[in-house]
Amino acid sequence: MNRFMVLTRPILVNSYLLAGVEVYGFTSSEALEYQISIWMKEKLQVLLAIDEELFTGLNEFFKQKLNDSGSIFYVVIPNAVFQFSMDKWHQQIVEMIHQAIGVHISFKG
């Protein structure tokens, strides 16, 4: 897998473009579900970062299908920024990566 895409709301697209990532804006969870379904049929190998607001609107059956796809992996981008200690923040990042790739990693330093 050598592709990373951000799937977010249209209002946030320019922010991600400035960061230099491939980004797509969706106005609804249904539109997002439709596009991901196309990518699943194409067996696209990709890591997706999905906006939490869009992700929570996805059908539970579709989420399970996405989890079982084997070619599309994802992490959910939280909507709100919380005040975490650095250790807690690192742990959250580790858990998101573990969910996406199935391998536990740790940060040193």
C-alpha cells in the first residue's frame, strides 16, 4: 500500500491540500459510502483518514464490510481536539495506527 487519502467535509479540504495530501470532500455519509464502495470493488489498496462526523454516519453493515475488505484500511480523524498529556496523545496515535494496520508500534524519545 503506497497511497494515503483524507476524506473530509468540503469546508476542510483546502487545509489538507495545503498540507500536501490527497483529499476528497463529501457533503454526506451516503456520498462517502458510495465512493468507498467503488474503491472496494476496484480493490484499491489505500489508507484512508476519515472525518469522524462522516464516519459516524456510515451504516454499521458498511463499516463491517470496510473492516473486512483487506485492501482498504482507515483511521478516523477526531472532530474535537482534547487537552491530553503527551503520553495520552501518543497512546491515541498508537491505537489509531494499530487499528489501521493491525500492528502495534511504540514511540521512543
